[in-house]
Amino acid sequence: MRISELASATGVRVPTIKYYLREGLLPEAERTAATQAVYDERHAQRLRVVRALIGSGVSVAETRKVVAALDEPPADPHELLGAAHAAVTPVVTGERDLTAAQELVAQLGWRPGLCDETVLHAVAAALDALTAVGFTVPEHVMPVYLSSMRDIARAEIAGVPTDSVESAVRYVVLGSVMVEPLLLALRRVAEQVASAERFGEARG
């Protein structure tokens, strides 16, 4: 298909597709002439992934990392997960005391060398942000967070496809980026339901 047909098939404007091509987010098309190129379903699938990532707030630079993981994925599934998370986890700059974060994630089964450092720094940054505003997660709540996270993680990892590396990368990356807003939205609904159950439904 031509670029106009690719745009029609994916709902992405031609100038945007050309921008993604310049940024290296899409593979080069097959040239049929000096000014003509042919695109296929592989381009359409990759374009949908790129669009979903960028539309979810992932930067072009981070999306480029995801594309690199798709094109040259690690052979080991566990390393693949780390690479995918590193690609979509914002880099935390500056020196940071990881002691509290390490103590917390140890309750999830973490030990040195088991996880990508970016996610550990992200936990530390989140804890620091809570401390900065003077908020502490209640003692009876944190164990629930940890238990729920373990259940969610085990269910998600059990669902990682094994038919192909690309399928696994797509599942992990899109699952991380696209599902997290859903988890947050569901948490807010659940909180409002729990609030209504505890305090009574709002009366008009």
C-alpha cells in the first residue's frame, strides 16, 4: 500500500507518518521508484503501536527505545521484561537513597540484581515524593498494596505470549503503558464504591 493508504488504514495523518519515519520509529518502506514506496501490514502494526505509546504520553525518545526492543529483543524473557520496563519508565536523575525502596520491594521478593535499576529508582522517587508532602501510607494499607501487586504481576506474567518474541514485547510494553491508566481508573471507581459502602451513598 502507498503512504496515503497506510494513513487511511490506521487513521494517522500522512505528515505524522513521515515524521515517525524521520525519527526512526517505523521501518523503511520498499522503494518502487525515486518518489514512491510500498508499505505493508508490518508498517500498519508498528504504526498502531507507536501511535498508542505516544498517545499515552510516552516521549518519542522512549518510544524509540521500545521500537529498538521490538527490533532487537533480548533472548532471555526476563531480560526482555526489564528492557521493556526500562523503555517506558521515566529516568530518575540525581543521587537518591534507595534504602527505603529496597526494604519495601523486598516484601515483593526483590533481591539485588533481580530487577532493572530504573524501576527501583522509580519506587524511591515515589517514596521521596510522599515524604516531601508529609504523607505516609497507613501501616494497614501497604500490605494490601503489596499483596495486590503480587497477584496482578503473577497474573500478567502468566499471560506473556511465548509464540514469538515480538508478541511478548508487544504484550509487556503495551500492557505496561496502556493498562496502567485502566488500573488507576479502576482504583478510583473502587474507592468511590468503598466510600459509599462505608459512609452511605450521597443523597440528592
